Amino acid sequence: MTSPPPGPGPGPVRTYYGRPVLKRPVWKWYIPAYFFTGGIAAGSALLAAGGRVTGDDRLARRCLVASSAAVATSGVLLVADLGRPERFLNMLRVAKVTSPMSVGTWLLSAFGTATAAATVSELTGRGRRTGRVAEAVAALLAPAMATYTAVLVADTAVPAWHDARHELPFVFAGGAAASAGALAVLMVPESAAARRLAVGGAAVELAAAEVLERRLGEVGEAYHRGRAGTLKRLATAAGGTGGTLLAVAGRRRRAPQVAGALLVLVGAAAERFAVFEAGVESAIDPAFTVGPQSHRLAAESLAR
Amino acid sequence: MTEASSTRVGFFTDTSICIGCKACEVACKEWNGVPSALQADGGFEFLGQSYDNTGELGADSWRHVAFIEQKGPAERADGDGGFRWLMSSDVCKHCTSAACLDVCPTGSLVRTEFGTVVVQEDICNGCGYCIPACPFGVIDQRRGDGRAWKCTMCYDRLRGGLEPACATACPTKSIQFGPLDELRTRAASRVDTLRAAGVVDARLYGADPDDGVDGMSAFFLLLDDPEVYGLPPDPVVTTRDLPSMWRSAAAAAGALAVGVAAAFVGRGRR
């Protein structure tokens, strides 16, 4: 314990035997995987609504099915991650606005119900009017579905998540648009809207991630290290290449379309896992907790 | 706060008189039936960190005595040839603004009539949200159990009119239990006494109701920077920023809706 006290700028920090101050998040891979599937569910519900409004019933139908499948997968992932999966219904015993997870549980329940109802109606041809209403409800809830997960991770003491609270919603919204758009390109190759959404979403996702890292300063380092860094580079390369391929492929050339769409999907998934791993990295290294906090205190005492 | 403030109780842990006996750790485990903090392989681990083999607070360690061996400059020497030993018994802070409680989606974490924060284990479903929310790294998931566990400030003993086990067992009164207001007054005068006696580094940690967690029910008298003891220098309850987080999310959500609409505009091009 002879390391020097922290200076006003980045430098060595004093710690207790180098042990973490924060606990390592116990969430398993299910959680970043859910961020990905939840984004696809949300983006697909929006694409379905867009298809319906513009008379593209084929797009609407396929995106509805995709949304239902993604939301069902999401539910399985979330329950599987619980320490006591058999108690998942305890999530519904309260509604708490101070808990993004509680808000998200209710949101996911409503969204999932609406999407499922709309899909059943679409596939069976029964209850058309109810189905259309459910479709609209799903589309209205979808933007919140795509972004609340960013608030969920930001509302923690984990430096790489909390400090990124203003950029993460845009990263996640961009990722939702990109992945849903890319999936729709695979299902409905002729849809220009799907292609545009994939390209635009990927661009927003990568731009927001770039802003995030620049603004985070010393904490941004967590996004470059270890597994987070590897996933980050994969996300940038795959998302960038995929988006470019989709943009130049147009509606006719199928091979680059498929390759582009797959790359965008890989990029969006990698981005969520990168964000997750960066958070873990910043939680287990005490420098990310002690450094910024003691610099903040030093700055405050200088100001007084 | 209403009536509860009159009965709010807490711990004042005066680390300047801690002798590192770990009676608090043992008493806590005994009373609360807290299992051994076994490693993944089922064995114990010797940490090689002075006398500390507990390491940190967690699901199976609700009191943790830190041992810090310092070889400092001569003016730091308390007559021991430039060497000093810091010992401190850490515990859940039972924050006034508790992030673990705020983010708990099941309502398992609650505020008690004593102003403390307690997990109701019959409700916890092991979602794990409280764990990264805690700015002190106190609460954790118990291996093989799946639920989150932490110090209850011996809620059952308080209900029965007893003091918490750790404070009762502490042989030097390093751990003092009582009404929070009284403890804060006592702690302030203790710091004054120490400083007047030449212990210039003595300072209180967590006693200020205007800090980032609006004050802690368990606060400390430290002899060095908090991070030396493994404590965060300036902890902030994450939910303080929640309104601005939702605003950013709403902006992003709006942008997504507009973006999808824009993707459908000008169909037929290309």
C-alpha cells in the first residue's frame, strides 16, 4: 500500500490489495443476448407497422412473425438468467418506476402479448380488427422496448455503463434498427425500407458508440480492453462493412445483400456484448471506480 | 422522513480502536447462520493479504475486517518506526438513498422501521440487479442459492430489542450501535479529539447526510483515504440520474420511430 495518492489527472490509484470496489455483475451471456433479441423484436414490430401502413403486407407479415419469435426468445433468456427461475412471476408483484427492470418487465409483458396476438391473428386470419389494434400497440411500445435496456444497465454503479447513460440509448436504438432491418432484408429482399433501416441503423449505432467512447475519457478505456475490445472491433468492422455492402448492393444483387445483412446482424450482436463486457471490465478493476471519484473530489476541493 | 427518523439506528465503526480480532465477523456468521464463503472448488483460500482471508463483503460475509500494513513517511509513524497497521470492520452502509432497494424489481429489498435496508429472501428471485447497483460492492449472489444476500443489521435482534451481533461482540467498542443522530454527534467529537491529539488524517466517512447516498446508517471513522480500505471515495446512488437517463432514452426512442418512418418515405426509389 505504498503507491502514491492520486494526482489531479489520471495516474495510479490507491486500492485495497488491488481488489475491486464493486461486485462483478452476475448476469450471464443471456442478458446481452436479450439486448440483441429484444432489439430485433422492437425493430421488427416497427417495420411490420410500416409495412402495413404502406401496403406491403408481405413485409408486415414476416416482420410480425420475426418479432414474435424474438420476443419469445427474449422471455426464455431472461427467465434463464434468474438465480431462482421458478420465481420469475415475482417480477409482476410490484410496479416500480425507480427500477428500470420493473418498468421493462411490464413493458416486455405488454409488448409480447400485443405482438403474439397480432401474429396469431395474421397467421390464422381470425380477429382481424383485434389483430390490427395489437399490431399498433406493439409498434407504439416498440421504441421503448428498444431503448429501456440502455437505461437498465446505465442505472448501476458500473462506471462504463453509468457514465455512458446518454449515449447507450442511441447505440441500442441504432442496433435495434440495424438488426431488424437486416433480418427483414433476408426475409423480404425487395424491401427498400428494410435496407434503408439496416443501413441507417448501423450508421447511428456506430456513430453513437464512437461518441460514447470519446466522451467517456478515462473510463472509455474499458471499451478497448480484453474481450470488450475484441468485440468492439468486431462490431465496428462487421457493422461498417455490412452497412456499406447493403448500401451499395441495392435491391437486385442478392449475394452482397445477404452478406451485408448477415454482417450487420453480427455487428449489432457484437456491440451489445461489447457494452456488456466493458461494464464487467470497469466493475472489476478498482481504478475505474477510485480514479474518477477521487479526481472528482480533488476538483471539488480545488473549486472551494 | 417522518416518524421513522426518530427511530433510525445505525453503526458508527471507529476504526482507530479496531484491534482486528474479527469477533464481529464470527458473531455475525453465528447469529445469522451465514455459510462459509467457499471457493468454487469447495475449499478455503488464504489470500496472503495480511491477516485478511475474508477479502471483501459478499453474500457470505456481512462483516469484513480489512488489514492494511503501511510503511509511510516518518511523520506518519505513530511511534512504530514508520510502520502502522490499519484495521477496519466494513459492513453494509444501509444508505439513506439505497440503489439496491431502488432498482429491485420484485420489492424484495425493503426499508425497515429502523431505517435499514433488508432483503426478503422469500421474495428475491435472483435477478441480480442490486449487485451492480450497489456503489460499495456489498450485496452479492450466493453460490448454489441464486438469491442476493447482505447484512440485515440483525433485523430480528432489533425487533427483539437487542443490539446487532457484531456490535455486541466487539470488545473495544470499535463498532458502536445506536440512534443515528447520537452516533453522528459522538463521532464528530471523536474526530475532534483525535485531531487535537495529532492524528491529522482522522476523518469521517458516510456521516454526511448531503453525500452521494444522502448519508449512511453505517458510517466510519477512517485514518486514511477511503480507497485504502477498499471503499469508494465518492459513492453516488445511481438512481439520482434516473430522470436524465429516461430523457435520453426517450430521445433515442423518438429518433428510432422517426427513423423507421423515414425508411418508408420515398418507396420505389432504387
